[in-house]
Amino acid sequence: MSKKIENIDIEVNELKEKNLPTWEVVIPNKKSIGIIEKVDGRYKATTSKSNNVLFSKSLESSINDLLSYFALHEK
């Protein structure tokens, strides 16, 4: 069985006060989905709720991985 397709509005905010390039992926007015850090040329996404770690080769794929994980496991 498949879930109903739904658009999720997000914001990607760069966090300037961190040592590594870091972004927070947020559903506006609701909650943070996760944090993405650029580590050794790869993007490490950590989910907010369960602290699972996902690695990607680009920022865009890391954002997509977080959204997919959120839609499947945390929503």
C-alpha cells in the first residue's frame, strides 16, 4: 500500500555559528526535520527525532534524503 502523495513546504537555513558548513531543514511554523553538515566533502544529515545519520554527495540529495526519511518514518 502506498501513502497519499503530499507536498511538504520546507526552509533550509544556514547556521553560521558552527565550525563546519551546517544547514537546518525546517517545516515552517512546526519543527526541525534535521541538521546537515558538510564533512570531508560529503553531506551528513542527522534526523531530529531519532538521530539517524544519512550520507549524501550533494546538499540537494541530503535534503531529499531527510524529507524521504521524515515522510516514511517520523511523520
